[in-house]
Amino acid sequence: MIYTVTLNTAVDRTIEVPSLKIGGVLSGRAICEQPAGKGVNVSRCLTTLKVASIVGGFVGADEAAYFASSFSGTPARVRFIAIPGRTRRDTTLIDPIAHTDTHIRESGYVVAPQHLDALRDDLRSNAQPSDVVVFCGSLPPGVTPGAFAELLESIGDLGCKVAVDTSGEALQRALAARPFLMKPNRTELETLLADARPLASLADVAAAGRSLLESVQMLVVSLGKDGAILICSEGVWHARCELSPSEVKSTVGCGDAALAGFLAGKEQGRSQPECLRLAVACGSACALTPAAGLIYPADVERLHQKTKLTELR
């Protein structure tokens, strides 16, 4: 079973604003509003891929029913810890003329020590050694990078495969938990290196990933329009699916969709490189839609056939 944990959930709102400019009165079109956060997006994509998951983490009590109902009728089970207060709002302004995304992120609930204890107890009571437990997204107020690392180690002690998709100091501290999988982007991978050097080429990314394999079993490094690289003990592969700029609606959540694709591939028993190919197809499919965590099976299938996979030496 895949267990997604989102500590800092959000309600995402996407608005299309042609020729966006600061100041004045602009005309826009609301495209969607939905429960979100990186782990929530991953689980939503997993449901599209017909892979079951448990969706957990924190949510503001005001939106707990909203989040639960959003997965009604899907193979996902919801196990959020409700915290008094409001879930943060994230607003994305899409300019279809300039092909840009503008993100406005608000603050939400504050996590108290007893809430973190409740989440740890819930995970330790319900996660099984055979589960992949995926910790996704930023840390909310009240959760320090040190507390996050302790949470990872606590779940890893159960025998679960721990996966991490976060950034900053939380990502750096996560290495101490020796996770099964990390999914940084190129910039985030640079911060994990002792010399924080720029990674200009695919070879640079591959070498940097290999240098971390004593601390993490595998890395999936997202490279935006250049696809993604998988680095593990079995080898290094690069996958890319070319999209025309006119096809791209939004890049929000593409990394979450890619992570869902990789995890789904693992759940389905695919080889490591084929998991990467599915990951890139899912991330590319998300770029065709205006909402984070939204992919369509027909797009995934079509783009999977277009995705080029190359082994790097």
C-alpha cells in the first residue's frame, strides 16, 4: 500500500488571467478549486492510475469534510489529523498569452506538539512494513526540520519504505533517515551536495545522485521540460517527453504527478527504467491540464508511447 502524508495541505484555486499585469482591474476566469498539497495531488493521480492509497497528514478542521469528500468513490482511503483552524489557500494565476504561472501562497494552521504526536501514533498504528510511506511538501508552522527528520526515522523503524519530496533544510535533514526514495528537482539536488555546485548537464546530475546513494536507495530528479533522471544501484536512466509550448496549460503539480507515476509503476511490478518512463508520462500529462494533480488516462497512455528512455553511462 502507498501511504501519502501531507503535513501542509492547501486548498488550491486556479484562475486564468490573459495578459496578466500588476495593478488595475483585470478580467479572469476561475478554472478550478480543489483540496491539494503535494501528497494529496499524488494520491489523486494514483486513483486515476487505478492504484489504491491512504491519504494522510494534517488538515484544518474547517476543511476536513471537504478533503474527505473529494476522495469519495475512489480507491483512496482518507486518514487526516484535523487541526483547529483553516487550511491555507494557494492561488495560481495562469496567463495563457504569456504562458506564465504566478503563485500566491497563504499561511494556514499551526501544528502543536500534540498534533505531531497524534500523527506519529496514527502512522505507527496503521502503516505496515510492506507499505511505502511518502512524505510530501513543505513543513507547516510548528514543525521543525529536526522534528520532521525524527518522524521519518520513527516510521522507517517500522520497516516501511520511506519516500520524501520536500525542499530546503527538511530535505537535507531527511537524508539522515536513509530513505528509500527522494524526488528532488535539479536545484534541490544541488543543495544536498557538500559544495552546492551547479548541475548544468545530465552527467552532472547523474554524478551528484550517485554520490548520495549511501544515504538514499534511489533518486528521481525532475528536470522540468527536460524530463527526469532515475539514479539507483542498478543504473542511471533519463526519460523525456517533448511537448509543444501551446500544449502546456500549467506546470503546477507536474512533479506530484510524476511521483505518482513512479510509485504506481513500482506497485505494478515494472522495472526501474519503466517506472521512470511512466513517471515522465504522468508529469507531462499533468502539464496538459490547468489543475494540480489532474491527469487523464488517455493522455498518459499517448504520452507514455512518446516518452524516450535512455540509459546513462
